[in-house]
Amino acid sequence: MTATVDAPRGDTTPAPRHPLAPRSPKGPKRRRAKGALTPWMMLAPGIVLFTVFMAAPIFYTLALSFQKEQVKGLGLGGDSRTREFAGLENYVSTFSDPEFLASVGRVLVYGLILVPTMLGLALLFALLLDARRTGAKGFSRVSIFLPYAVPAVISSLLWGFLYLPAVSPFYWIFEQLGWDDVPSLLSPGLVIFAIANIGLWGGVGFNMIVMYTSLKAVPSDIYEAARIDGASEVQIAWRIKVPIIMPALIMTALFSMIATLQVFAEPMTLRPLTNSLSTSWSPLMFVYRDAFTRDDIYSAAATSIIIALATFAISFLFLRVVQRRAFGQED
Amino acid sequence: MSVTTETRAALVPELAGSASRRAPKDARVPIAVGSTGVLLLGAIYCLLPVAWVLIASTKDASELFSTFTFAPSTHLWDNIVDLTAYRDGLYWRWMLNTALYAGIGAVISTYISALSGFALAKYVFPGKATVFRILLMGVLVPGVILAIPQYLLLAQVGLTNTYWSVLLPQLISPYGIYLARIYAAAAVPTEIVESARTEGARELYIFHRIALPMMGPGLVTIFLFQFVAVWNNFMLPYIMLGDDRLFPITVGLSGLLNQGASLPAMYTLVITGALLSIVPLIALFLMLQRYWRVDLAAGAVKA
């Protein structure tokens, strides 16, 4: 079963540029000519898989997004449908589709609710874990991180039941208190908070761990010096710890924003439990519906490209921060 | 699967080492009630749905909607029997499928990442910077956006609705390669590679016997990342698979929930299924906790 993995058949392995090409002076001196192939052999499985499952689909989507299906005559018979060049038609129709724009709007609101709440709580928890006088650290750290092990479908399912008034403990409490008309979190106006809560539950622990890890990397004598100068723990947290882990905060913010753009599993799972979620609630649901319910892969391709470009625009920042920091230790 | 043994071998020194590395508890500092309380509230929030599913799965279909949410009942075993009986044990087949997609898939993916990362970190060759830059762009391409074109391409070679259609696209992990490069650069000293080479060791021997064990802890992290990514990826199997005997747990349970809308007895099956599916995951997480030391900003995995 590993045949596809182990034997990349060597066909697509790009040849080293040329033996006469100037070689980096840092390279090991005794490398022979045949040794130059070794790194390419090691990279071959990765490159083949990357080409087949990432590069090819991207170019294929790009090609589809500029095409449309033309029906000739009555549209009967196998040859009556042909592909035609459509220019930017699909892009124009996506951008002028009110349903798409509404889904983008919802995702932006969803992100505005989720990202600041999630990162704020993650930072708070990370700082508390790092504070000297906090107790029950091990238990809390593990408990808060635990939801990361639960996939979005399962967590949506669990919360979905907890939102159902017939099952939910919250509604039981409301009933005991005599509040009869508490609106369901699954009602149209509130369902966005219901989904944001699922995202928060699944993501806060991971982001906390990322921040906590970078806090742990700071030598503690910095804090000792501040304490001797009379700084309080809160001052140390705000004035020293937060600025020091700023790169981690930026990264977690970028990753979280990218993830919110792609929300799909949560609303898809909640749909059987509520009538408040349309089939085009999020941009990816919109793409899914175009491709599989409406059989319009051309339009779905154009929308995918738009989402990918938006993601790239956001991620561009990520690369700039990361590349400068990551490869200092290499020769 | 020689990889599994390699990884396990690499795990042992890490397990031994980490216990002694843990800082001694400072008993003189008094515990602050406020900060401990806030943190515990967070913990309770995170444990709440887990506690709920644990209790809900002990109820039968009528109790689910009638008794108090957190009042346990005695029907857990009956529910498990019912779930097992559902379409001749289809649920357990979903479990095995998930283990295949996420477990085996992540092991192979980690091996490929390690191989590529080692090549990028420890060899100097023309085109290296270009290859790395192209792979790095892949980190930014969201997998879900690839799912539909991957479906269309695999449909042309007749591979949709097979195990391959879910397994193969998730073997490539640009983020894994990126982490493996950082890890190989930091954990495998160039002098050791050089001296092994002087003694006549073959390049692949050097990789398998010297580099892989040194990269061990980092590879466990890459494995966990990939495992979670596959296990979490709902869209790809949802699109690729039509035959429910090939479903992973997530797609299977979401289908059961859909049936529940018209057949409420399904809800107990869904809830019991959800519980049983997260138990092994939580166990794995608790066991491998120490490998989650991720500093995204430095792009680094701390060991």
C-alpha cells in the first residue's frame, strides 16, 4: 500500500540546474557529482505529492474559473454541452451575488466576535499559567487544551445538544428561575454566537499553549529585576510579558483569521438542529452548494479562487514575520 | 511501516529526560485565589461539554429529553450495544477508517516531511531556495479550498469514493516539511552527518539511523499536527466519499445526526458515538502532551 509513497518513479524529479553552476562556498568540500542527486531523491516524494495534490488542483481550479458550460441546441445528447472561455464572467457573477456577499459579511462578523474573544482569553489564561501565585496549573492547562483534541464536527454536535432547550442545562436553570422566554441560541439572530462559541471552545486552548510556550522561553531573571524595582505582577504581565510575546500574538491572530474565513464543519453539523442556517451561511458552504447541489463547478472554482486570494492577502504578513525569525540557526 | 518503530525509539529518551527537567515547585509563594479561580472557570467551561456527553450517553432515548441534563442514568452499556448493532457494526468500521486516515496517514506524512525537511536543512544544492519557497507557499493554501478541485481531478482517474481519495491528498503537509526543516537544522549537527559520511555511510542510512532519532521529539509534534489536521478535516471525506462504509467518524456521525431530525432515537446513538470517538483522542493527547510546545512565531518546536 505504500507503493505510491515509496516509488515516485523519478520522472518528475527536476534535474539539478547544472554541475557548472556556481556552488555555494559553504557547501561541504568533498561532495561528488553523484551526491548532488541525493537531496532531490529525498525531496522527490514530497515534490510529487505537492505537484499532484496541491499545485495541479490550484491550476485546474484557475482554468475552470475562466470557463463556462455552453448548451447547444436543446441540450440533449452527449455532445451538446461544451466548455467555453468565459473571461471574468464567473468572477463578476460571484461578486454580484447577494448571497455570496451576505456569507462574507456573516464570516466577518463571526471573525470579529470570535478572534478577539478567543485570543483575549487565551492570553489571559497563558499569563495566569505563567504567574507565580496561580494554583492548579497542571489541571487547568490540560483541561483548557483538551477541546483541541475534539474535531469540529464532534464539538458542534456536543454544543448543538447543549443549545437545544429540551436538553440544555442552561434552559433548565432559566426555567427554575422562572424565565420562560429566553430565546434559543439556535434562533436566527443568535446562531452566529452559537457557532462562535464552538470555535472559541475548540481554539482557546491551542492558542493558550502557543502563547504559554513563548512565555516559557523568556529568561526569568528579567522578571526578577522588575520585581526588585517594585513592579507588581500585573505590571510585569502588561509591560514586559505581553510585548515580549507580541510575535506569538500576531501569529495566532493571523492563523485564527485564516481559520474563520474557512468555517464550514460547524454550521454544516448544526444545520439538522436548526432552521436558522442557510445552505450558503459561510463562503465555503456557498462554494460547496455551487459545486455539488447546483453542479456549477465553474462558478464554484471562481469563488474558491477569490477565497484563496483573500487568504493569501492575509497570510502575506505571516510570511514576512516568520521568514525573518525562523532560519537564523541554519548554515 | 518502519517509521513507527523509529519514532517510538526516539520517544524513549525524551520521556526519560522530561521528568527531571520539570522545575521544582516553589512552595513558599502563597496561592492567589483570584487568578486560580479564573483559570479554573476556564477549565470548567472546557470540560462542560465533555462531562455532558459522558452523562448523556448513559441515558436512554426518553430520558435524554426528560430528565435533568446532569443526572446520570444506567443505560451506557445498552447504548453501546445498540450502537454496535447499528447496521452490523458500521460505527466500529468508521473508527477503523479514522485510525487509517489519521493514524497511518499522519505516520506516512511525517516520514515524508522528515525526509524533505532533512534534505532542505542539511544539503546545499542549486534550486534549494526555490523549492523551499514554493513549498512554503503551500503552507498558506488552505486545504479546504483544495478539496473540490482534488475531487474533480480524482474523479477523472476514477479514484473518488475510495480510501485513496481521502488518504493520498493528506500525505503532503507543507507545514510539516517546514517544521521538519527547522527541526533538522537545530537538532542534527552537521559535523555528525559529515563524519558518518567520511566513514562511508550511505545518505539514506545517515537519515534513518542518525538524523531521524535526533529529530524524534520534533517528529512527534509534526505527527500530532498532521493527525489533528486529518481528523479535523471534514470537508475532504465529506466530498470524496459516497459509500458510508468508507466514512471516518466525523462524516458518519454527522450523517447520523441528520437522520436524527426525523428519528429522535438516533440521538442516543450519536451521543454515545461522540463519546466513544473522543475517548481514544483524549487519551492520546494526555499521553503526548509534552510534545505540544509550539512557538508559531519562531516557527519552532521546542523540545
